[in-house]
Amino acid sequence: MALLSKKDSKLILDPLADNNPITIQVLGICSALAITAQLKASIVMAISVLAVMGIGNVVISLMRNIIPSKIRIIVQLVVVAALVIIVDQVLKAFAYSLSKELSVFIGLIITNCIIMGRFEAFALANGPWRSFLDGIGNAAGYGLILVIVGFFRELLGSGTLLGYQVLGDPIQKTGIYAIGYENNGFMLLSPMALIIVGLIIWVQRARNKDLIEE
Amino acid sequence: MGLKQNLHKLKEKYRGTKMAPAFNALHTFLYTPNETTHSGSHVRVVDDLKRTMNTVIMALVPCLIFGIFNAGFQHYAAIDASLRLDPLANFFTWDNFILGAWTVLPLVLISYGVGLAVEFIFAVIKGHEVEEGYLVTGMLVPLIVPIDIPLWMLTVAVIFGVVIGKEVFGGTGMNILNPALTIRAFLFFAYPTWMSGDKVWVHGARDMAGQPDAISGETILGSLAQNQEHAYSIWDSFWGFIPGSVGETSTFLILLGAIFLIYTKIGSWRIMLSAVIGALTMGLIFNGVVNAGWIQEGNSFYGLMSETFWHHLVIGGLAFGIVYMATDPVTGSQTNKGKWYYGFLIGFISVLIRVFNPAYPEGVMLAILLMNVFAPTIDHYVIQGNVKKRMKRLKAKTA
């Protein structure tokens, strides 16, 4: 017997590709632009959002029958805020330098529209297990794009990956810097993140024509 | 048979295949197409898109030739300053030409080679005709980059500019931003050390840095931005014997090009004139600020602000941008009234950026790109204003 039923595995796999929160729904763009200059920051951000969304979706789903619909947005905000503070504290305790690097952006997970969107669209209407899968799936879809963008931006912008100088040393002129290669400073600026996301969208829609909207 | 016949045969041979657009483009680039329209309306004109583009290229050729000589001249004059005493006698020499051709022509080849290759690939994949838009862009690009830009950087930038600046929007005629300036802006933000400073404008300055015979070539704008004296007279900058991007130094030749473009009705005189007025206005405002004593000597903006207002027209790339790039019919305003606003703001903002952004002392590139984005908005309001006016007239008549 499979671990997940077909319907459940769709919840996880769909947001990874054909219903990706960033490239299809165009949500969560701000953080995708802001923190993807380094691959490490992208990965930490992806994991943080994964934790917040997985747990948050379950909590909202459990409370869905007792939340008055008039104040549901505020309740959702309180849940996200509480979870984000926990994530923030964990990062400060165990990865201080990283938390400094991400600075305000961990706090700004609260405003990440993917999270509120999933609470509204899914967790309020589904059971905890399915909500959990949906949260994990959407966060993974978000994280995937973050990691792809972070990979290219760090590789082409700084010539490093996770801080390792994979292309050689730009100051000592080793590796491919010896033949005149230079880092692309444009990659470190946010517009380039937007362009990379745009290219991903282009590739995705060229491969799957159903996604092209009229 | 001649070339025409061969091209024709080649085209017939590939008709209907995937490569057809490529051969079609070659054929129509050189000769009038051999087929005629069979139905619908027939309009017979001589200035189709290709001829329009070729006219602009003709207007650019003097700048290119001058740029080739200037590349050599700046290099030798940086080594031996006495050459500057009589620039005219030392300018059109074989030495200058050979060095200049050696450095400038590769830029032209890369620009056209890479850019047209991207165009052809897109045409073949999408199955449409090759678009002529790159003909002018390919000529503009080598004229607006520093002489020593590495060729691989130019290659990357051209691919980026053509794909992101043009093809993603649907090709020639659909682009929002001027492709040549997109390419330059890419280089500018990606490799700032190769695009600004005092080491990039003269051939060899970078390689010789740190050696006893090091040469430097700060542009006039660069010197002014740092409140330094420069040795160039206003006539030097008018004729173009100054360091700068390859083809934009000679205001005189740009002026000739402008007259040619206006005479052939390819370039819009409204945009050119209003941009000049805009630049002069901003220059006058800054001069006024200095005269009023609000900005003292020693202030970091003093050098550029106190520059006589009309000097802004002959230093830097402002003139080149106004004549050849602001007038781009695709990205500029379309309405006559809109052209006045569009041009005026380009000139106005160019000088503004010049003064307040000393890290990047030339502002015309950013100003044109900014106004490219706003051109449709300007047109929208001009058209709406016209609609409103006519509605009112209609109402007055019927009432």
C-alpha cells in the first residue's frame, strides 16, 4: 500500500510544478527577490517557510470550526506570527550569523501571501492531515523556486555556492577568473531575481502549453 | 547568374522548411522581394522597415568612423600629451586608424554576429520572418560601450538585451525598452568596473595601470563630478577629441546625423528639440542655484552644477542619446504632443541624474530607459485629452 493516496500525493506534487505558488500563482514574490542573493539564505528561508506553513496549516485546520468567520484573518495572523517568532528564536539560538543575514525577512514571513492564501483557501475547509500535506507541498514549491534562483544568483553573482568559491578566487585570479571571467554584479541586485523567475516561468510554460493563459 | 538569382534559388529551395525565414531574410535584406501581393490592398513604398533602419545606419557611419580614429588618437595622446596641442593634424593618421580598427571592429562584429544569431534562432523556432530591428541596435551597441570592454561581456550583454529586452515581448515593434540601451544598462550594472571610472575610456589604460608609464583617461563628466579640472576645451568636445564611449564623442557628427534624420523624416525633430530644451532648462536651473549662492565651491555637486548650462549638450553622451536613441519610434511616444513631453523629460532628467548621481556621471541612458517606460502613459493621456476635447465640441454642437 502506498504511503499516500493518489489524491493526497497530488496535494504535495502539484505545487511543485503545475500549480507552483511563485511561478503560476505569482505569490510570495517579495521574499523571492529579497533573500535569494545567497543560496544558503534561500535554503534557510525555504525551510523556515516549510515549518511555518506545515504547522500553521494544521493549527488552522484544527481550529477551523471554532473560528468566527468575521475575525478569521486576525486569528490566522496570530497563528503565523506565533510560529514565525518561534522560527526566529530557533534561528537566533542555533544559527546566529544566518539569522543576522536574513534579518527582517524571517519576521516578514508573516506577510508572505502564500501562507495566508493557503490558510484561507485550504486549511479552513479541510482536515488536519490534508492541510498538513498541502502546507508542506506549497512551501516546497516555494522553496524550490527560491533555491533555483538562489543557486544561479550566487553562482553568477558572487562565484560561490554556499560560500565555497567553486569558480576560483576572483582576487587571486585562479580558476576561470584567470582567463578573464568576472562576477556579474547585476545578479546581486533584485531585478535579476525577477528576471530569473521570469525565465523559469517561460521554460515552464513552454514545456506545458496548458499553463498559458489567454 | 548573379547573386540575386542565387539568393532567389536558395530561397525557393528552402520554401516551406524550417529554415525558410533565415534565407528569406538574407534575400530581402539585399534585394526587393520577387513575389507580389495577390490580394487585398497594394501599397508600394520605398521605405519599408529595412530601408528605415538602413537610413539610421547611414547616419551612424560617420560616428563609427570618427570613433575608430578617436580610439587610436586617445590612446596615443594619453601617452604623448603634446598630440593634443593640435588635434586636427594628429587625428586622421594611419596609426590612429589601425589601432582604432583593431579595437573597434571586433565590437561591431560581436554585436552584429551575436545579435543576428539570436534573431535568426528565434525566427526559425517561432517560424516567423527575421525582424530587421537588430540592424540599428547592432550598430548602436559598439558605439555606446567603452573601448576596452571584453568581448565575452559584450556577448553576454547582447544575448541578454535581445532576449529579455526584445524577444520576450514579441520581437521588433513590441519591445518596451530600447534594446541597445538595455544592453548597455546590463553591462553597466553587471560589470561596473568595466563601464565607469577613469580607466576604461582610453584603450590600454586598464592594462597599464600601476606601471610607470600608466595612462589615464577620465571623461569630462567624470572630472566634473569629482570637482577636478579637465584639460579639454569646449571645441574639443564639440569636434569630439575627448575620451568617452566609442562613437558618442563628436557632437558635430551627431548634429550632422540629426539633420540627415530630420531631412529624411526618420527621426522626430520634436523629440530632439524638446530634449535639448529640457537639458538646457535643467542646466539653467542648476546654474541659477549656483549663482544664488546656495551651493558653494567644495560641495560635491559644485563641479557639475556650475558647468555652463549649454556645455551639457556637448559633453558626455547626451547628444548621441537624444538623436539616435530617444527618437526610436518603437519605444518613444507616438503622439506629436506626447513627443514634446517625452523629449523634454529625457533632457531634463538626464542632466538631473548627471548632477546628483556622481557614481554614474552620465544620465542619458537611465533617463531614456525611464521615459521609455512612461511613453505609453504619456500617449494615453494625450489621446484621452483629445477625446475629451472632441466630446466637448460635439456636445456644444448638439446642445
